[in-house]
Amino acid sequence: MRFFVGALALAVICVLFGSPAAFVLGWSPLSAGDRQKASSVAAKPEARAEAQTERKPAG
């Protein structure tokens, strides 16, 4: 029983601190298009050059 209470407490702490940190740091889930780009870059070395040129400048 103590294990489940501890696991629930840890999950609550991760949500309470993780969500605001992710929001502040700008982390967000990948969209479907971004996932496809990432998988094509990982699968094909020539796709890496294309992905580098498509990347938007930060700011």
C-alpha cells in the first residue's frame, strides 16, 4: 500500500513541477509533420541536409 501512495505522490509532484517547467522552457509535443521529418532524418542521411535547410531561425 505504501508503494502505491508513494508512486501517486511522485506522479503528482512530477505533474506539478514538470508542466510549468515544460511551459516555461517551451517544450511541446511534436506535431505529426514534425514526427515525420524527425523519422525521415533518422532513417536517411541525405534527409539531414534537407532538414537543416528547412529549420527556422530561433527568435
